[in-house]
Amino acid sequence: MPTGSTEKIPFEKLYQDGEKSGPLMPWNIGGPQPAVRAICDHGGFRGHVLDLGCGLGDNALYLASKGLRVSAVDISEVAVQCGRYKAREHGVTIDFQVADVFSLASSGVRYDAVLDSAFFHTLPEEEVPRYTELLRNLCNEGAELHLFTFSKELTPDYPGPRRISESELRDAFGAEWGIKVIEATRYHSSLPPEAVAQMVDPRTFEVDAPTDNLAEQMVDEAGNVVSWIWHMHAVLRTQETRSETSA
């Protein structure tokens, strides 16, 4: 089953099944992504932050614990319920919403920063223009975008979601966003290498298809796989400069 479209990924069932989902939930590491935490600790988020595809809410929880105003959205009701429970347990306020992210276009709310932690690459290529339009409409001028996505250059044959190249990121966002950096960073998973090998191969969309780069895969202290992915940091241009860029 191709994993390039959110319509083809049964997120609600994965969260309902919980631990039974095994290798299908590699993003559930029980805490925030270290790369997100580091950006937050260095002041990379400000004002009202939107966490798109928030999952179980661990990134949103960390941002809120640092005093940021956070809204978090996911299509899975089970995941959002879990996030709300964690927020109550930790005594922080987060505006969790169960919604398709594209439905936010009519909300009228504007954000100062957006976190996309491994959501973008779940979208099929044909929905990228719709997504960039959504971000433009949701963000105040000067808003910060931190986007993490699996990469054609860094992990071409690694099992999992659709791959995005650096040039695709620049083509998709460069006209409206001032791209500060596209850099390789580490993305932590909850899976050991043998479980990763059971995932879907992006070249064939087959389960258990052979891959070429697992023998020397990075692992963390717990023995779980750490992958290289792209981190893009961009700032929304003013309306005037967006018009000049597109002219």
C-alpha cells in the first residue's frame, strides 16, 4: 500500500491498536523529537504555534511546557485524546483539535510559527500546492516554519514514507517563504533495525522488500533506529515581497 497519501494510511486504526501496531508506529518515541526540542530550546518557536499532524502530542507538550501558546491538530481522535490526557497530567494548556489539517483554512486563526514534524511527506505530490496555500493562509507575515521530512538524498531506499528532495522543497516553498536553511538532522524512531526491515519499501510499496542501507543503520542508546532527514527552516515573506518573487 503506498504511504504517500494520508487517505491510505489508517492512522485511527493504528492508534486504536496501540502497541499491537508495532512497526507501523515508528514515530511514537514517548517524548518530543530531540531535533524539535533543540530548536525550541534555542528560541526557534515564538507566539502562537501550530503543530500539524501532532500525533500523541509529545512535541506540542514540550513546546507548551516552555511557555508557548500551542494548538495541535491530528486526524486521529484517539491520538488527540491521548494528547489531551498528557497535557492535563503535566498541567499545561494546549488547544488540541481533531481535524483534517486542510479544514483549518476556514478557521480564521493565524499563527506565528508552524511545526510540521514528519507530516508533509505523508501527502501525495499533487496535494503539495494545496498544502503550501494552506500554510500561507494560516500564518502571519514573518511566521516561522520548521518542517521535517524524509529525503531522497539522505535516505533513498529506506523503508517508509514518500521521499522529498531538497529541490522539491525549494520549488514548493521558495516563492512565498524565505528559506533560511535546509539541513540534515536526525529523526528518532521507536523501532530496532529488524522491525524497520518489516516496513514498506518506498520504491516498490511492498512489505519486507529488500533495502540496501539497514546493515549500518544508526541506532540510539535503546537500540532504536535514528534516520537522517531534512529540516527546513523558513520564514513567510510579506505580501509585497511574495508578489515580487512570483512576478
